[in-house]
Amino acid sequence: MPGVPDASDVSEASSGTSTDTGTNTSTDKAADTLAAAEAAGQLRSLELNGASGIVPLARDFTRQALYDWGWLPASTADRRAAAEDVLLVVSELVTNACLHAEGPESLRVASDGKVLRLEVTDRSGGEPTPRTPHRAGRPGGHGMFIVQRLCLDWGVSRAPEGVPGKTVWAELAAPA
């Protein structure tokens, strides 16, 4: 895809020793998913710090990974919907980092064949939460509600002590 970095143009981000504060997923499970993705060649990272047009850049980068990993072009409506869900979640996570965390630093996309994991890292200490009660029809405040509804799980991993920031992650099921 023109203008979208390929795997050779990106650097891998380190998962560090962050403390997981997610909903149900343990740090060990995340490490297993990332290790399996790396072994399968399905791990991509994109530095976003200082980039312009961050949300479309992140979507295009993720779309290219989905093409490279065989999710796209989709052979069925269910596979197409799964890919669109991934792109929507990327947009929501990156947009939240832009609006509430002084912008994202990086995006990591990984798939172990069963689960696709998205990670957006920023330097903010704030924690995203779905707005409750959710008020359909009102502008704004729907991002994390959408993420919660579309994903198997999502959460926040804190940077190591003394380092600012966090990683907001989300996991979606790979299409059957």
C-alpha cells in the first residue's frame, strides 16, 4: 500500500515489565500471544510520535498487516466484518490517545492465528474507561464502549515504575 510503512520500516516495541490492569487477561497470556505472533512473523510496530495524520496512518498500517496475514481481501462477509472491526478498534484506540493522552507514541499489531492484539502506547498516566451510563445518540464518549463491545478483552498495562505512560491493548478473535 503506497505511503504505508512495511515491516522493514518499523521497529519492534518492547513489552517491558508493565503491570497489567486489564479486565481478565493476564500478562502471561499477552506474552504468549506476542511470542506466538513473533514466531509466526505476524507482529508489526509503528512509531507514531510526532507523525501527522496519525489515525489514517494507523488504519492504513493495520490494513496492510491484515492483507499480509491473509485477513484481506475477505472471502466472506464474516471475514470482512472481522477486518472492519479491527480497523474500527485501531481508530478508537489511537483517537483516544490523541484526545486524552497527548497523542500516541506507537502502535503494535500482533496475531497468533487465534487472537489479534492491538496495543497503543502513550506517555499519559490517565486510564481510559467506557462512559457509564452509555448514552447512545449523544456525541462523543463512545470510543471505549465500542472497544468493549467488539473485543474479547481489553485493558491497560502500566509502564515500569518511574517511566511515564501506559499501553492500552485490545484483543479480537481471528476470523474462522
